[in-house]
Amino acid sequence: MNPSFEYITHLEYRLKASQAEVRAFRSGKKFQDIQEMQRKEREVLERELRALKRELMKAHQETKEVRNQWFEVFEDLQKEQDRKEKALRYWLKQMEKRALKAEENYGDAQDKIKELRHGFYEVAAALEEEKGKNLKLMAQVSQDFENSSFPSSSQKIRKKKVPNNRKVTGKHPGGQPGHTGHRRKRQTPTCPSVLLQPDREILNDPDFKKTNHTITKQLVNIKMVLEVTDYYADVYRNSKTGETYHAEFPAGIVNDVNYGGSIKAFLFLLNNECCTSIDKSRRFLSDLTGGKLQISKGMVNQLSRTFAQKSKVDQQKAFSELLVAPILHTDCTNARVNGKNAYVFICAKPDGQALYTASEKKGHEGVKGTPAELSHGILIHDHELTFYNYGSNHQECLAHVLRYLKGSMENEPDRVWNKQMHTLIREMIHYRNGLDPGCGCDTAKVAEYETRYRKILEKAKEEYEEIPCNDYYKEGYNFSSGSVINFVSLVINGSNLERIKYEYSYQRGAYY
């Protein structure tokens, strides 16, 4: 389509519209419409103006009323404030009077408070002192062979306790449910075997066939047999000189009735190893033989001396072996000899070989002549200070260590470290005793035990720093702060047997 045609058409339409508008203005109708529209708009604006004026008058009236009310409230508040100020001024005046009076009595009150505070401190100190004394007395009263170095012989009569220092669990004695148990060892038969015959009904029944399986059970008994041997020797006499002669009797056959070595050994072990009295030993042997043997007290009494005299060679051999032992257990205990006090020094090897030495004195005089005097090995003993002067190194007896820990647990129940240490040492002892002979300790296990031990010592240090120990009971603090543990490998008799060694050395920082 031609663009000029469209443009011309558009102009024509605009021309027609303009002509129509001009005709409307010429006729006056357009002016009338405009005037009518302006009139309507003016009326609307006038109505809005009148409404606004009414609202303005109403607002002025409300403002006036609010202002009047505010003036009234302000006057009331002012009156209330004046009343409060007056009351406050009166109260302040009274407080000033009371303050002046309090200042007058302040000096007396301070003196009274100071006096009361001093009295309180004295009472608190006395109470703490009495608590410490009570704790010390209770610790002394409760000491026995389970929580101190007291020997088991010091146990009070009728005071029943678990003899092996274990806690009462309430379990029945013997094997517990789930335990495999230990079978009884079969013995070598000493009598002809007895074949038990079945009932004749079984033998006559053709349905029962004999199998290759045989059930074997043993019956073990012992019997006491009195064995008596008579020795006869004919006497020959020289008719010329009158000299008599008879065959020589065996060694030890001197009296008309002589007791053999089995009887003497039985009485010796019964009187010494089993710690039965001489009268009970004689009565027991008499009962076993139906009253046939009536041994005198003098004979039983001299058995120990006879044994000591005849075992000189064995004693010297045991002394030499104990002297070169790398580990030596030693201890001292009281004894009564002919109604007088004496002491017995014991030296023993870990395998059980022991030598007992009697002495009239204790201390260094008593150690003289024992293997501990010349030993260059490690001495295992209690806290006896005398033994620390001998040997190359020392290990305190773990039984005593467990006793001290138990005493700390009883007298310091709020502490945690003593319970952990008690459990750890028992666990280490159980582990060491459970190893097969010739087997060494696992180095990783030993390192684990050492780490746990160090942590327990740190725990003890923290506990005593937080709550110091009582002045009257410092055994637990002395043990925790003055003990050092070392785990070393000991070579015994050229073997690679490792043992855990607990070495306790007391430091200067401990309380005594």
C-alpha cells in the first residue's frame, strides 16, 4: 500500500474531527457542558470544605478538653509529688538520726563482731582438730593385718574376717557357674583292679551286647600301718677272757625301743609345719595307732634341735644358693624360745626355697649371719628400715602395699586414686601370676600398666591439691607423693624371664 495515501487519509480524519469541534464551539453547547461540569466539581469541593471545617472545629474542641484534663492531672500529680517529697524528707531526717546513732554504736559492734569471729575461728579450728584426732584414733583402732603392717597373729579373738584379704562377695565357696573346674588327678593303682560284674538279668538278656567301652573310676584311700621290726643278736662269750660279743645293730638302734625316721619326721612336720602343740601331736599319733604309741614330750621337743644338727649341710647349701639369688625375700617375725622373746629372720627365693635363722636381737645384729647381710640382689621386704641397708635394690612387699591402700580407702573414702591404685596392683599381680613358667611379660602390657600408674599418681596429686590431707592422717598422701614405680626386665639364672618390679622410694617432699 502507498504510504502517502495512509497519511492523507489520517489527515482527513483529523480535519473532520476539528471541524466538528469548531461547530460545537460556535453553537455554544460545548461551553454549556464545560460550565455544568465545573459547577458539579465546585459543589463537591464546597461540601468537602464544609466537612473539613466541621472536623477542624471538633478537633479544636477536643484539644481544649484534653488540655483542661491534662492540667487537672498535672495538678493532682504535683500534689502527690509534693506529698511524697514531704514524706521522703521526713524519712531522710529519720535515717540521718538512725545513721548518727548507728555510727555511735559502730565501734562497739565492730568489737563484738571481731570477738565473735575470733571465737568462731577458734571453735572451727578446735572442731577440725578434733576431727583429725578422731580420724587418727579411728585409723589406729581399725588397723589390723589387712590394712597395715600388723602381723596376722595380732588379730583379735572372735573378730572374724576374710583371711585372704578379699572382700566378702556373698558367693558360695567352690567353683562358680560357668567355671570349667579342675579335675581330680588320677593316681597310680596300688591294689589289684576290681572288675565289676553286671546283673545276671543283663547277662542272660540276648538284646544286651558287650561293647569295647569301659568306664573306669578310682577310689583313693590312705591307711596308717604300725611297722615294728625286732632285731636279734646272739651274744658270744670268750671262755678264757670272759669277753662278750654280739653283732652290731644298725645305725640309730640304741635303746630297747627306738622310733624310726618316719615317726620323727611326722611329729616334726606336725609340730612345726602344721603349728600344732606337742600335746596335740602326741595325742594325734596315739589315736592313729590305736593308743599303741605314746611318745614323750621330751622327744618331740628335741626334734627341732636334732633336725637342725643333721641338716647342717643342707643349710649351708641353701645359704649359698640364697646368697647368689638375684631376688631375695626377707622378713623378721617374733618368736618365743623357752619363755623368752626371740626373733626369726626368714630369707626365701621366689621358687619357695627358704632358710630360717633365729636370733636374740633385732635390727642389724639380727641380720648378721643371714643371706640378706651379704646379698647383692634385690631384696623384697616390708617397710622395715633395717633391710634398706642391704642388697643392691629394694622392692616393698606388694601385700603390704595393698594393705596401706586399703587403709587409705577406709580412712579417706572420698578419694578416688587409692581405689584405682588398689585395683591396678591386684590386676598386675594376677597378670604376672597367670604367666606360664619361662614366659616373659608382654612389653605392650607393661607399658599400658605403667601409663595407667602415672595417670593414677596425677589423679592423686590433683585430689590432694584440691582437698589437702588431714594433719592427723597423712599415710595416703605419703604413699601417693613419695612412691615411684619402675617396670624393669629381670634376668634370672640366665633365662629371659621378665618380671614386673615395683620400686618404692620415699622422697623428701612427703609428710612424716
